[in-house]
Amino acid sequence: MQLFTLKAVTCASALLLILTPAFAQQQHQHVMANPGDITWKDGPPSLPKGAQMSVLYGDPAKDGMFVMRLKFPANYKIPAHTHPVDEVVTVVSGEFNIGMGASAAPAQMKAINAGGVIAMAPGTQHYVHVNQETVVQLSTRGPWGIAYVNPADDPRKSQ
């Protein structure tokens, strides 16, 4: 009986040693950052040129939760597009003008000020225009994607 118990303990210990690195990789990262800690880089190629981005948590290219900030220069526009998953956008600074639908209608846009939030279901057609430098924070699940309603608007097509 003691031999069986010793073998069981040895096998369980070996299994634990094998699985520990796998569990460690599954754990969520811990992030604490002030605005001055953020490093900006060029925005993703799926957005029109001029945007900057900073990934604060997770990885937009992989399955799972992520948080990303986007900085848009004045007079920046994103044509009508959709995303494959729910998206929550928080305006950090500036003013984020958003409209719903398949084509831009400036009179139908709503200005969302710093501190405001927009939550959209997957597939919601929307478009954006900012008049001043604006920073937004996206909270969603990866892999992140954007599909333009009019494929000709996709900046990846012109590269």
C-alpha cells in the first residue's frame, strides 16, 4: 500500500511540474500604468495613416481580453466599418464624433466628450471623425479586426 501511495505522489508531483509552466502562461498579466508611462507607436495598418496606438493589456492579435489606446490627430476620419466582437470605447481626451450606418452622414454624428463611453455589438456599422487630437481606449476581445463597409476604403488595399 505504501508503494502505491509513493508512486501516486511521485506521479502527481511530476504532473504538477509539467503543468505549472502551462498554467503560468494562462494567467492574466498585471498592469498598472499612468498616462506618462504609455509608449505610442504607429497605428495598425487597418486604420488610416496618422493614428497612433498603445496596447495597455493583452494582445489584440490573440484570443482574449485586451485594452488598447488610440490617438487620432485633428481632422482624422475612419470610414464606415464593423468589428467582429463587442467593442467598448472610452473617450480619454478630446472629442470623438461617431455616426451609425453604412456611409458617413455628418449631420447624424454624435459628439462623445472625454469620459464618455460607446458600446457596440458585433457587426455594428459606424464611422468616426475627430476635429481635434483625441485619445480613445478600446476594451474588447481579440483577435481584433476591422472590416470596411466599402472595401475601397480599407487602407490595407493601398499598401
